[in-house]
Amino acid sequence: MPIWVDLLASVAASLSRMIAAYVVSVILALTVGSLMAKNRTVERILLPVLDVLQSIPILGFFPAALVFFVTYLPGGIGVEAASVFLIVTSLVWNMIFGVYSSVKSLDPQFEDMAKVYGFGHAARFFYIYTPASRNSLVANSLVSWAGGWFFLTSAEVISLGSAEYRLRGLGSFILDNFNAGNLIGFYLGVAALLTVIVATYILVWNPAASIVLGRSLPGVVRSYEAIHLLVASLWSRLTEATIRIEKRFLESRILLASAKWLALLAVACVLVQALLAAWGLLSGSVFAKVVSVLVELPLSLARVALVVVFSFATSLLVAYFSYRSRVFSAAMTLGGELLASIPAIVWWPLLAGIALGSRLGSYAVSFIVFLQGSFWYLYFNILVYGLGSIRKDFEELAKVYRFGARHFFRYIFVPSLLPSVAAGALSAWGGAWNASVVAEYVEVAGRTIDLGGVGALLNRLTVSGDTLGLTLSALMLSLVIVAVNKTLWSRFFNYIEGRYAGE
């Protein structure tokens, strides 16, 4: 097969998976997010569960992907479904929380009006909760889309021990050509990847942000309007069909009772699976596996802390110059969108000469990969959302009192950005932990680079096929992350809210 045909097929395959994963993520975000916001029981159950799930690196979902999709679905369908599922795990979490916060903050009068006009659950979902979540979905899509590309390669090459499933796609195309020594194919793949990423932002996400969020970003508005009309038409038909089905469904008591019993049966099956998994954990060498995680944890923790601090300082500096120049802001936003979407694993072959040259070179490339998974959460929160929160009356006061650049930066610029900094830092913290699985361990050009840490440990367990160890280690890491979130980050949020809310 000619290389250009293989390349086009790989582009089409990867882009199709990304679109499918995004559509699934939007549906999950709207349903789960609105359900949590409006049902206290569901909220109490799902909030801590989602807090843990969003902290699990993509390798931690490999056993679930292999068991639930590859095992129970036929042939290529199961592998494709597993790949889309893995991409969803890198897209969906911040979208769910965005919808949850949007619906949670709705004025109670909307619910009162829904009761007056006799709106059912479907009508409330489509006519109230979805429109209320639009801005949040668009804002989170900018970062989520980049996050999906970042872990694309890991989702196209699914391996656990001796079992390996390699799908055609841009990520696998780039790695296969590099490992085969075909540098022309490698660079063509990287160029195609960058072209697709830039095109999607210019044609879809930037125009969406410009229209919906009121941010001036480089993009083709007409292309977005055409896509918007198509999606709006499909969404309108889905709305009508869903409301019609709900009415017929509620009219039949037999169907309603059957649905309740099916839901209870599904919950029971999940509980049985959880109990069996817990029994398997208890019967294994749990203590040794827990100790191995605790031994590797400090090394990864130091790297993550360094990356978050560096990301904060750099993002703040770029934001200040972007605030002073619109041209600089547009260039930095588009450049950030491009770099943020480059899959992590591409950096290793791209910088293989540095990484394989010395141990110091390996650490340098590892730091870049860590930044890829963490930096952009702070960057976009500050640059896209934070700059819009600087109040005009503060700017006018600074001019009246002739604030110098240093005083303006310290007393107005930084305090105005702190809410965005807090949100971005929390996401950057989780992103850095997720990036550890591709930053601390990699096989490139026939050589293995193992820099130690929890990410490297998860990779070693994956290669050896230790499903129990992989699951337990991912869970342990998630519990540590959640514990820090509930202590350090919650106090930081309370401080920001108490000192700067309403100012």
C-alpha cells in the first residue's frame, strides 16, 4: 500500500475515533452532570466516584477495556469500542463537572416554570439543562479535545502482558514508521497530525469559543455555522423523539416497572463484580503491591510539583504579555492549541536523539512530556478565561492612580486571575499524574527508558500482564490524589473564594 494512502486512512481512523469519543463524552456529560445536579442521592454517590475515576491514568483503564469490550464484543468491533472508551476517559471528566456546576447554579425559578408548564424529565433536559450547559461545554471542549489527542497513541495500541491490539491510526502510524527507521513516514505522520489539529481548532473550536464565549480567537466562523446548523437539526429531531418516547413510556406502567427492575438488576451485577474484584485483591499479595506504590510515589510527587509550579509561572508571564497585546494573545492561543494536542508519545521519537544520548537528556524529554499533560490546563484557564475576568473599573482606577507595571501586576492582574489559577492548577495537578505513565517509561528505537516513579511502575505492571497489580496501583495512586485534592486544593479554593469572591 502506498504510504500516502496508509497516511490518509490513518488520519480518517484517528479523527473518527476522536469524534465518536467526543460525542459519547458530551452525551455522558449532559446526562450524568445534570442528574448529579438535580438528584441529591445520585450526587452523593457519583461525586466521590468521579473524583477517583478522573485521577486514574489511562493505563489503569486497560483491564476494563479488555474485559468489557474486547472479551464480550466480536473481533474488530470490540477493539474499536475499547479504543473509543479509552479516549473518552481522557475527555469526559471535566466536561461532566462543567455541566454539573452549570445546572447546579441554575435559578430555582426555571424549575418552578417547568412544573407550571408540566415539563417532564426529557423536556427539562433538552429545554433547560442543555442550554444552561452550553457555555461550559464549549469552554471545556477546548481543553478536552487536546487531552484526547494527547493520549491517542495509548488508545490505539492496547496491550496488557502478551495481549496486544494495534489499531490503524495516526499515533500507531507515527510510531511504526519511526521504529522501522522510515523517517520520511514519521515526519509525514507528525505533519498530518499537526494539520488535523490546527484545522479542527480553526474550523470548529475557536469559532465556537468566539461566538459562544465572546472570546476573540482565530477561526473560520462560516464553517462553524454550517456545523452548528447540522448539529442543531439533529438535536431538534432527537429532542422530539425522546420527549415522545418518554410520554409513551410513562403511560405504560408495565414498562415503567420493568425499567425499575432492570435498573436494580444492573446495580446488583455491578455490586457482584465489585465484590469479586475485592475478593481477588484480598487473595493476592496486596501488601507488597501497596509498598511498591508507596516507594515510587515520592519521586513522581516531586516531578509533578515541579511541573505545576513551572506551568503556573510560565502561564502567568504569557498571560500578562497577552493582556498587553491582542496579536500576541491570538498567536499564543493558537500555538497553545496546536502544541497541547500533540500526543505525548510523539515527543519521545521526535526528540530521540536527546533522550537516548544521556540520562540527563531522558529527564529533559520526560519533563517536556510532563508539561504536555499538565501545562495547558493552567495555560488555557488563565489565558482564555482568566483574562476576561479582569474588571474594567479596576483598569480605569489603575490609570487614574498611575499604577506602574509592577504594582498593576501585583495588586490587580494576579488577584483577578486567582480563581482561574485555582481551577487550572487543580486540573494541571491531575493532568501531570496522568502524564506520568508516558513521561516516566517508554520504549523507543528498541530501547527502554525507565526513569522510575509511579508512572513507570504502572507501565512495568502492564508489560508483565499483572492485572491485579495494575488495578491496585492505579487505585492507590487515585486515592492519594483525591486525599491531596480534599486537603491542599480544597483549602486553596476556600481561601480564594473567601478573599476574592465578589471583588
